[in-house]
Amino acid sequence: MKKVAILQSNYIPWKGVFDMINQVDIFVFHEDVQYTKGDWRNRNRIKTPNGLEWLTAPVKKAPTESRILEIEISNEVNWQQNHYNKIIQNYSKAPFLKEYHFMLEDIYLKNKWTNLSQFNIYITKLIANVLGIKTEFIDSIELKTVGVKDDKVIDICKQLDATCYLSGPAAKGYITEDKFREANIGLEYIKYEYPEYKQLYGDFNHYVSVLDVIFNCGKDSPKYIFQNKFEKIIL
């Protein structure tokens, strides 16, 4: 069986993205679709003593129909240094910050980023490598796809000879299961169910960047990320 997942790139993603990546043989960055403002494409959250805080990568104004791959980062202010400083400051008491500090240097200090898609993909691959994930990565712009929504997903799966597609639960609103059945492609929905770990600053919150897990759990991070839970719809 060859299992595939397809998802837009996110900024320093939460752990659910890496759980999904780890469950499949091929993970496709869905970059040739419309960019959505106020979404996870250019922002994510970290925990601080004052509650959750958004870290937002500034982007240049672009036409509404612009695709993710076309979005450029605005570097009018030194936001990379700012994000680096905030993460260091708020995770200074995390037990494994020093061990994984090299990730922050790699992401924020060694490169100056201009394209959002390239930036997000770089971060995701870097973190996946740190977590020991062996999944193959493909950018959707490498494929000549047809259709929209689930038709496009099926086309990508066919091009990659996938026998099963792992989807996020939010896609239930637009996926037509019969289309996958007719295409002889299995359909599964990931279940985002995770154990808690020792987390800084008050009540536990699952919905923060995966950096929170890594800095708090170190080499034990996979135990709190890789749950491999899913709902089978079509076998």
C-alpha cells in the first residue's frame, strides 16, 4: 500500500502536521492553490507567561487569487530576528532548548527568506528530519494537476500511484467519498488525539507550534506526536 497526504505548507506547524507526515509514504505540499489570509500559512502560536502569542511572518500585499507559491515575504522589519528572540525568551526554561537551539539558528539566522512557500517547506523538512521522519516530500508544483478540491486530490494520488489518501478531518465538508471509491483509492481521516506532556506556563494547550513539544520533551517528542490514529472510510 502507498499512502499519500496533501496539505498546504504552514509556518512552524503544530504537531498534527508531523503526525500526518509520519503516517504516509509521500507528503505533498499543496502550494499551487489560493493563498488564504489569516490562516496558518504565515503564522502560528507559542506559549508565553502571558498566554498564547501569535508569531506572524509578514507578507507583501498580493492579488486575492494569488497562489501560496507566489506569496512574498516582507522584510521591511527584521521579523526573523524578532521571532528568534521571542522563542528564545519564552522557552528559556524549557529543558531541551539548548539541545535544539541549532534549529532556530538554521531557520532564523542563517538565511534571509523572501518566498513564504519555500520558507515553510524548508522549516517542515528540517523539523521532520529532527524528528526522524523518513517520508518522501513532493511539491505540488512539480505535478501537472487537473481539477479542484477532491478531484485534484484524486488526480495527485493517481499520478503518485497512491492506493490510500490520508486527509485532515476538516476536509469531510467537501470530499465526496464515492469519487475515491470509483478511483479505487482508499480514504482515511487522521484523528488528532494526543497525550499531554509537561508544558510551561499554566493550563495545557495542544494548539501551538511543534517547537513547544520539542523544547519540552527532547528525544521523547515522537511519543507525544506520532499517534497513528485514523478513521478508515474506504478500504
